[in-house]
Amino acid sequence: MTNDTHAYTFTTTSTGRLLGGASLVKQGANSLTVDTYSEMAVTLSVGSITHTALGTIGAIVGASGTTIANSGTVLGNVSSASIAVNTGNIVGGADRENHQLCDQRRGWHCAGRIKY
């Protein structure tokens, strides 16, 4: 998806889900908010992704200059070459510039700019 002009939100008011192994490449300087259950992996090339407390997502990879904000559940890994803020759950683990990061609640070493 490319969203230079508009910010987008994936949401549901019922039991809707985005299931399966599809992936999403987000390009464009505007933001994406995920407020639903999704199993897709997201590659964040430009801009930001906000993952709400109601959301679940497959995995997230953020390029340099991007921002990841996770309050929900990430089923896979999170990797960021920039800024990632986690107040939710990362099931798979987190990595910033090939350093194992960082769920202090699980006793992992934290480095870089992932904030809890």
C-alpha cells in the first residue's frame, strides 16, 4: 500500500479478521493503524504503523526512518532499524540491527531504541 496523502486504519466492529499468509508492504509517509486481528507480516518501508491493544499482527519489519508503536500482540518477530515502542506483547521476539532485543519482562537484554 502507498499512502502519502491519507492515513489508513484496518479495523473491525465485529468478528472480522484478516487471515492467511499474505504480506503487506507499506510505503508512503502517512500512517497505518491496525485495530483488528491479522496474521499478515508487515514490511514498513516509509512512515509509521500503530498497532492498538485490540490488534494482533503477524510480524513487523521497519526500515530506517520509520516508527513502530505496538500496544497489541505481534505473533512473530519485530525488527526495526529505527524507532519501535512496545507496550504490548511480542510472541516471536525483537531485533534491532541484528541485536537480540528486548522484552525486559522475559529477562531479555535490551539495546537500541525499542522502548517499553
